[in-house]
Amino acid sequence: MAGRYQHSELAVGLRALKNHFGLTNRQIAAAAGVDERRVGAWLRGEHVPGRSSLRQIVRAMVRLAGRARNRRPLPDEHAHLLDDGETGPWWAWRDAAGAEDTGAPLSPLQAHIREFGTLIEERTRRFTGRGFVLDAIEGFLGDPAFASGYVVLQGEPGIGKTTVLAELIRRHGCVHHFNIATEGIRSADAFLADVCAQLIVRYGLDHADLPAAASRDGGFLSRLLAEAAVRHPVLVVVDALDEAEEAPDGTNTLFLPSTLPRGVHFVVSTREQHDLRLLVEDRRDVMLRDDDPRNIADITDHVSEVLRTGDGRLTGYRPDKLVDVLVERSEGNFMYVKHVLRDILAGVLTPSDVDTLPNGLRDYYRTHWNRMRARDAEHFLRFQEPTICLLATAREPVTAGQVTEWVREHWAANGWDGTRVRQYLVLEVVRQWREYLNTDGGGADTRYRIYHSSFQDFLREEIGLADYHTSVSASALAKIAITETSSRPA
């Protein structure tokens, strides 16, 4: 089978294997021990991997397959890649690979560019509907009377703003940045470094690296936008301004420029009625309202499609009734629908639960919280609530080992024996709450974070996180004390 693939087909085959196993670029990169940006470039066909790298990533994908929940057949033309053999399935692509990796080495600028490919993939994998929102945005971008400026997409948490912007990025391949409070990606510094580096790389601007002052204010960003706009229209997409750090008095959120050069547009999103610091010369707003008939129609179509493909897992349900109930109880919120459909398909909810489904996303969180607590109140108090609430306090994704340390500190603060807290017990909580968490990386370095800011809001406002912040601080101080003690001379 050697030589079956040509260079132009190599990326297609790699993507087929990746999609077959339901993997992400981040998982492949971590398992293969290579840079995630390199993996993305290889799978997009921008660079050709050398034989050594090809062997690493294909074997990594096959290795990860044991943990993947695959229900899709591998296309016939790629089925032989799963054959066992003396050299492994990567052999089929050997002659399509180069002797060495092609493409220039990663420049200093690449170190500033954040990888959001996994997020974009996840949000656009089954993208449907939302034509009315995208048409409104595209209409503004193509309006000759709107030569430059900001398009602001507004809507409540969970209504689908991030998904809309991810689809816009997928279609345009534009410069982009996501503010994610649960990952600690919310500073002006992170935004400016990421977007400035992307602008230089994408538009071939004459800068080898970012100057030290690039992330100090919006001056260098404005300069780059002007340089790029001389030759090309420029589109920059920025998600979740409401999750960004509070701006200094008198400045825009993330130091966004008040005036944009002709041909430059920003599309940004924020919560509805959020106190947004965005004082700009030209701005258009797109409102994604929960009671908009077009939004309700999108939710109806989405629920109907999921139920249509639910197979035997919907035995005992009346699909027509289920669609009506979900659409009504969702109050126009896509996140609500996502959680309920997942619980139905997983068997957590039964047909008898349909008539008692809560109204709206916040009530759904409250109902699920109470349901989990009712199963074993003592275990919930000592393990589940601390684990989830401590994850909600984290400013970035953290390992199970770190969470275990925090839970022990929480136990000590409550007069409980912290030595009873074991990491496997924390991981069991993570497994039980997996639909509310995101995972990054793999193996011992797997890191966890709260999936969505709306759930973090619920925990902060209704459960309370003050005591858990104290436990995190106490754990950090204890580490400092140990370090100082061990560093003293005997």
C-alpha cells in the first residue's frame, strides 16, 4: 500500500482517521508529543509532515482510539489504515510524507497565537440554522455605507452566541479571539498578543515579533490594522466581551480601538444588557433574543433533528410531545436544550420526567444540582459540591491532583479528616459531572474546567463560592510555607 497517497491527499486521509475516532487536534498533539499548531497545519494541508512526525501522529490516533466512542464506519478508501502490520497503519502514507517536516519553523509570533481550533470544531460540528443571525451580520459587513466599525452580537448566556461566531470564523477563516473566563483567558494582554500576532502572520506585515509595548495598550493593534487595511479588507472576530477583565476607567474593553481604518470590521459578542465598555465611532447591533420566532424555529428544528437520530434510546417517548415541551420549557435557550437532550439520550431522564422539566436554564441547573444531592446527601456535601465549586473558582484549567489538594484543604477547614480524600474519588465526581466540564490535554496532565459561564454564574450566585476561594488561597499559602521551610539552610 506504500505510495497510495499523494501529498494533496495526505491531509484528507489524516482528517478521515481523526474524524473516525472523534479526536481533537489537542488530543492528537498531546499524545504524539508535537506542537498543536503543527498538527493543525498538517491536517489542513498547509504543511507536509516528515515521515517521523507522520508515524508519531498516526500511531497516536490509533492509540487514542481505545478511549474514543466511535460509532461511524471508516470510509472504504481509508479502511486499510486500521490494518495491523509490522510497521503499523502509518505505512500506507509513508511515500506521501516528506523526508523532513515542510514549512518554516514556528516563528516567535506563533508563540503568541492561541489555538482555538478545538473549540471551533466542537461548536460547528453539527451547526444548523442561525441563518437569520449570520445574514444580519454579513449584511452589515457588506454594506457600502458601513465602511468600517463594530458589529455587536448580543444575547443571554447559553443562547448560542459563541456558536454563531465560531461558524463565522469557519466560513471566513478570519483573525479571532475567544474570551473564556473559566480558562482564565480574559485579559487585554492575552487578547492583544493573540490578535496582533495573527494580523502580522495572516497579512504578511513586516514585523518579526511583537514589541514589548504591544499588549500595554491598543496603540500597536491600531497600527497593524492600518497596515493591513492598505491592501486587504480586515475582519476580526472576538467572542464574549462580557467575560473579559474590567477595563481601566476611560478605556474600552480589551483596549479595543474607538476608530477603525476603512475596510476594517470587528464582530464581537456580549451578554444582553451587560455594562459594556465600547465607545466607538461606528457600531451596528444584532440582537439574538430568546423570544424571537426565528430563534424558536431554530430550536424546534434542532430538537427534531436530534430526536430523529436518537434511535432506540427514545423508546417510550412521544417525539411530537417532547419537541413541544422542550421548546416551551427552554425559554429560547440552546444551552438548556443541549443539557436536557443529553440527559434524555443518556437515560438520566425518563418519559415520566417530561411533564416536570424545569423552566429555563437557571431552573435546570438548580433541578440537576438538587437531583444529584438527593442521591447521597453526605457524599454530595463532602465530595461533589467541593469538587465542582472549587473548579468554578479556578482561573484556568486544573489537574485532578490540584483539585484533590484543594478538596483536602476544604475538608481541613471544616474539621474533617482530609487524609480520606483520594484523587480517584475526585475523578469519580468529574466523571459524574462530565457534561458540565471541559477537558484539556490527556493522561496525567488532563485538566478540567467548568464548561460554560452560565453554570459558573449559578454556582457563584446560588451556591456560594467564597469559602472555596478561601480553600484555594489556603492551599497556595501552605505550599509557599513548605517551599520556604525546605529552602532554609540546616
